[in-house]
Amino acid sequence: MMSSKEIQAKLQQEEAWLKELLANEQRNQELTSKMISILDDFDRCLSNLQSTVMPLYKKTGALQQKQHNVVSTLKLIDQTLKHYNTANETDAVLKDLSPAENVIKYIKMMKKLKSAMEFFSSNEIHKSQLERVETTFNFGCTALEQEFKVLLRRNRANFSAAQVLASIDDSYEIRKDVDLLHLILGEDTEDLKALSNWLVNDSPTKDYLNIYADVACTSILKILKSISETSKNNASVEELKLNSATRKDSKAWMLNRKTLRQYSADLTNRRVTLAVENVTKEGALENSAEGVVFLFVSFMIMFQNEGKLVDSLFRFSQSDAHVCLKSVLVKPLNYILDCAKEFLQQAHRNLGRNDLAAVFCLLPLSKYIHRSQDRFKEFMKVK
């Protein structure tokens, strides 16, 4: 059994623990009250902050939007003034400036005018200014198209039948040392390139295709007619070639040239080996045959060069090039066929007079057409 002293000591210890527990509880209650008070104060501050900051935040957002609108308006005003000034300046300049004076400058002004036209078309309130700009732009387009025609004709002015014939070798192909593109266009092609680039990319119409086709067709026809007239005058096409500076500078060619290429040799051999009475002694039909073949050869060479021009220099699209080259093709080919028809009628009359050697004049033409049939098919497709 525990003594009274032990019981008394234990009782005192438990009383001390109880006092300490009560004191801790009291402190906890005080801390809880303070925490609740702090949270209440924080909640009140947060509510006050929300009631004051949120309106300020919304007001700041509205001010920022207004500032953005002001900046956008100022930019729009600046663009409007800029395009109005550009339209007025270009209108005054283009009416006095000819593309022939400065093609590059004229094109730059037209690009500015097109930019202004696109801007004015975006808003109905600029309708009157848009109509004015469109009128000036159409005027400039017409001027550039006319300059395109002038440059094309000028560059082809010195391109002659003699140069074409001088470029043909004894195999009826273009000589490797001849650059017909250079002969057609000459040295100065910068303006022509810049002008064609603008027409392809910025012109509102495709009229430049008709212009190019007309100039190219006229040039080809002129050369073909020159070759044909030489043949009709009973002169060998070699005589026309002798006027070419390219041939005059070639001594080796002058020593080794063949007067009538393969035709004379072929016809002479047949006359020797065949005992044909009333054989043609004149060279008129031979010259006609040679002329027709050279018409075909010259046409194919020139047409091939036109294809290179529209692809590499002018960079027409494939569909535009097809339309353009088709227009170039028709008249010259019809002219050649008319010349061939006259030659065939002449040969037919000779055969009707029992001039059997006339048939031999048909052979070189038939041989050439047969050999070149794949190329003819390719040209007919006008790739």
C-alpha cells in the first residue's frame, strides 16, 4: 500500500499538471480568438481591395483599348494621307513622263499606284479617289504596253533573213557558235526584262500576249518572205547568206562552203546515173525546192527561239506561253504552206511536160520533213 506521503506527492503532481493544462487551454483560446480576428481583418481588407482595385483595373483596360484605337486611327490616317499623296504625285508624274524616258522609274510609280488602288478599294468612302487612281493606272498600263511593243520592234529591227540563214549548218540545224537570242534582243535587255516582268505579274489584262505574238509573227513573216523572194528571183539562198557579216568573217567557211548544199550533188548524181530524156537543165525548180526547205528550217529555228524567249526571258506562264506561241505559229506556217503549194504546182506542171527529173526536186523536201516529223509534232502541240 502507498503511504500517505506518496499519495500526497502524487496528488500534488497531478494538480500541477491540471493547472498547466488549464493554462495551455487558456492560451489556445486566446490564440484562436486572435487568429479569427486577423482573418476577419484580412477578409475586410480583401473586400475593400476588391471594391477599389477592380474598377481601377477595368478603367485601365478601357484606357488601354482607347489608346490602341487612337494608335490604329492615327496609322489609318497616316496611310490614307500617304496613299492620297502617292496618288496625286504619281498622277502628275505619269501624265508627263513617257515610259521611253525611264522605264524603271515608270514601273516603280505604277507599283505605288497599284498599292494605293488596293487601299482605296478597301473602303467605300474612297470611291471617288479610287476611280481617279484606276483611270491613271489604266492610262499607265496602256503606255507600258505600247512601250513593250516599241522595245520588241526595236530589238528585232536589225534581225534579218541573212542572219537566220547564216546560222544554219550543212545539216540544216542551227550552228553551235550562233546565239540567235542575242541577235534578236541585242545587248540592252534590262528595260525589256523589267517591263515584261511587270506585265506578267501586275498587268490587269493579257493584252501583252497579243502584242508579243503580233510583233514576233510579223518579224518571222518578214524574214520568211525575204527568203521566199530570193528563191522566186531564181537566186540561191546562198547569195542572200553572203550578205551576212557572220559569213564574211569566216574564211574557212568561204573556202569549204557548198553552193547548194546537198541538193546539187543529189540531182547531178541522179542525172548521170539515169538516162532520162528532157531532164531539167534549169535551176529554177531546184532553187524553189531549196527555198521551201529553207523556209521550213528557218521557221523551225525562229519558232524554237520564240519558245526560249517566252520561257527564259519573259517568263510567261505555261498557259500564256501556249496561247502566245499558237498565235505566232499560224500565219508563218500558212505562208510556208502556200509557198510549198506553189512549188508543188510548178513541179506538177514540169512532170506534165514529161520533165521526169522534176520529181527529184521533191525528194530533199520530203526527206527533211520526214526526218523532222517528231519536231514538227512537238511544235504543233506548242508546249
